Amino acid sequence: MMKTRGAMVAILLATLWSLASDAKALTLHYKGPDSVHISYDGSRRPFNGEAHIQLRLQWPDGDWSVIDEVQGGAPFHESVRMQGIRQEAGLPEGEHQYELRSRVRYSETEPWQEWQVHQSLAFTMDGTANGTLMFDEILSNATVVEVRVPEERTLTVSGELVGPEGRGTLDVDGVLQKNGDLIVNRLNVTLNNAPYALSGITASSSTFELSEGGSVNGVEGGSYVFMKEGTATATKDASMTFHKQGTAIATVNAALMFHAQGAVSGATGGSATFMQGGTADSTVSVALTFHQHGTVSDATGGSAGFRESGEVTDSAGVSVSLGADHTVTIQDSRLNGLTAPSGGVDTRVILDDVKVHGTATLRDVDVQMTGSIEFNGHLTVRGQNVNFKPTDVKFRRTTVADV
């Protein structure tokens, strides 16, 4: 009787020791519309006996499937262990649950003890994507909550990606591939580690940050931020911000911001702001603003505002405004308005073969005229030195005010 009781005590102590020393972990890293990425690590110390470890999955209908299992013996001081990383694909919508469990027996003649559940993990497949990829993945027509693509992983996207209310995030350190045209709504996308060439994207309420720069071609809508050199071509209704040197070609209704030197060519509509100067060529109805020296050529319509010095050549229908204490040269152009600020000391405008239609306001400005000059509209003059001679100056339907 004493031996039996002692053996039972020994088994009980061994069981308690095994429960206290075993390692169990079950982690859901990523959940997509129909797939999940998990890692698991379970061990059980059988004390010269045998351990059986299982990872199983419960489906929405309540059935269970064994995903992985290990069964074997181990010496007294060692454990039986099961660990891995899995990508489970083709999961239907609804409630699912992973379960990591184990059981032991201390001799071959004894029955197995009851299963003990060490970790359980419940999740719902509901068409959303969230988490960090452990494997390459495909996303199509999904709601993106917060997804990270680490280095050495590839995410292929297609169809429509939509963020939740308040926007979702897609942070890419690995590779983002696009399969066909892509529609993006309410999503902030960060592309790291390499320059990207983006095309075929229709976006709304979304931002793409290209940390290593790159190019954007033929996109519609959305905001694109180039942290390094970048080029935007044939975009429509999109916003482009260049933190290093940038180029925009044949954009339509774009909002362009250049924090370094910038160049715009063939743009129609929208606006372009140059914080450190730049050039604009062959633009149509674009609002141009230069905070440092800027050059405008062959522009049609729109406006050109100069905070410092600048040049306008071979342009028509452009409204020009001058910055105080700087010089702007306008040559071979027909303007739709000309404004110089009051209060300047060294503000100068040089007009060479220029026609000004609409309102011309020249206050506290040195006006130098050469070639043929024509004013057709209201002219307000108050200047230090407004020299009309010997230039050929014509006034057509012009009222002149000296204020």
C-alpha cells in the first residue's frame, strides 16, 4: 500500500513539474481575407514517458482538423517539442479557432491522460487584412486595416483595396507587386527600401509615400510623396509632393509641391509651388508660385507668382504678380494682368515686347520697357521710375490712375 501511494505521489509531482516547465506559444501574425499566418511552439516533459502534442483548427461548422502533431518519448530531464510557422489558405468566412494541446502517459502500459489545452486562438474571417506577413501573400478586393510587409516578403495586390473608416495602413519593407489595375480608397501606403515605379492606380483619400523616390505614371487621384528624387507623368487629379528634386510631365489638374528644385512640363490645370525655384514649360491654365527664382516659358493661361526674381517668355494669357525687392523679366508675352506689390524698395519689372490685358497695378516698382508695349485695361501707376520712353507704348481702352 505504501509503495502504491508513493508511486502515485511521484506521478503527481512529475505532472505538476511538467505543467510548470513546459513552453507554449500560439501567435496569429497575419489574417487576410482567406488566409492566416501563425507560429506555434509547444513542449511537454513526459519524465521517461511519452508526450503527444497537437495543433488543431476548428472550422465555422464546429468540426476540428489536426494541423500538426508530434508524439514521442524523452529522457527524464528533456521535453518533446513541436514548433513551426504555417500559412493556412482557403479559409471560409466565419469563426475559427486554433488550439494547442498536449497529453502524456508515463509508461506504455498506462492509458493516456486527458488532453490539456495550453493555448487557444479565436479569429474571424471577414474579408479584412491585418498583421505582419510571414509568407508571400496575395490581396485582391480586400479591406486593409494595418498590414506590414517585412523584408524578403512579397505582397501582390489587385482589384480594390479599401481602408476602414479613418484609413488603413500598408507598410512595405519588402516588395509590393501589382497585378493589373488597382483601385485604392482610404489607405496610407509607405514604400521603403527601394525606388518604386507606380502606374495604373486609381486612388481616393489615399497617400503613397515613396521613401526612396521613384516614378508615378498614369495614376488618377490620390496623394504621392517622394522623399527622394521622383518623376510624375500623365497623372490626373493627383497631388504630388517632392522633398528632393522632382519633375512633373503632362499632368492634368495636379497639385504639385516642390520642396527642392522642380520642373514642370506640359501640365494642364492645377497648381505648382516651387519652394526653391524651378522651371515651368508649356503649361496650360496652371497656377505657378515661385518662392525663389523661377522661369516660365510658353505658358498659356493660369498665373505666375514670383516671391523673388523670375522670367516669363513666350507666354499668353498669364497673370503675373511680382515679389517685393526683386526683378522679373517678361519678354515676348501677352499677359492677363500684372501686379507689383506696394512698399518695395528695389522691385523691378523689365518688359520687352509685352501686351498687358486686364488690370496692371505697378506700385513702388521700377518699370523698364523695351520693344513694343501695350496696355489694354485699367493701369494703376505709382512708381519710383516708370519710363515709357523711348519705348513704343500703346494704350487701348485703358484708364490710367496715379495713386
